[in-house]
Amino acid sequence: LQALKRKPDLFLCSNLDVKAVFQCGVLSLKFPEAPTVKASCGFFTELLPRCGEIAPVGQVVHENGKVLLQAVLEGIGGQASRSLMDHFAEILFALNKHCFSYLSVW
């Protein structure tokens, strides 16, 4: 999260597997530890607004966003603590704002 905030062009690096980072974030949303889930939610709320400006991020979200949406809905549906609902809602808000055309398909 901090790397994304401070140096978003890190995601332009050819050595970075953006898909693997994305998938790790999705997996982290399902962890039982609230601080981990909160950090993962923060990661996605920072990542999703960059879909349009960073091509590798946009491509990964386009191809794998449905898995993110599924994880968020599962968390809201009862897998995650109620104290984390605002954080999951932020991801839904970011998806709606920055990836609306994909969201309606997923």
C-alpha cells in the first residue's frame, strides 16, 4: 500500500508481476486477521483509481476483477468481521467509480 501511494510507477516495472500482486491482495481479503484485511482493502482502494493511467493495472483488473468482486461480496456476506464492512464498501465504491463498465459485466 505504501509503495503504491509513494511510487505508483512501480507498477510499470517490467519485472513486476502485477497479476500476482493482485491475486495476493485478493487472498489477503479472506484472512482471519482484521489488520491484514484492512490493509488489503486499502491496497485496492489505492490501486483501482489507477486502472486508467497504468496500463498493466487496468489489464489485470479487467481480467481478474470478477475475483476481487467475489471476494468483497463474500466478506460482506459474512466471511469478514462486521468492523471491516466500511473497508469493503470502499472497494465497492472504487470499483463503481473507476471500473463501472466492468462492474456491470461482472
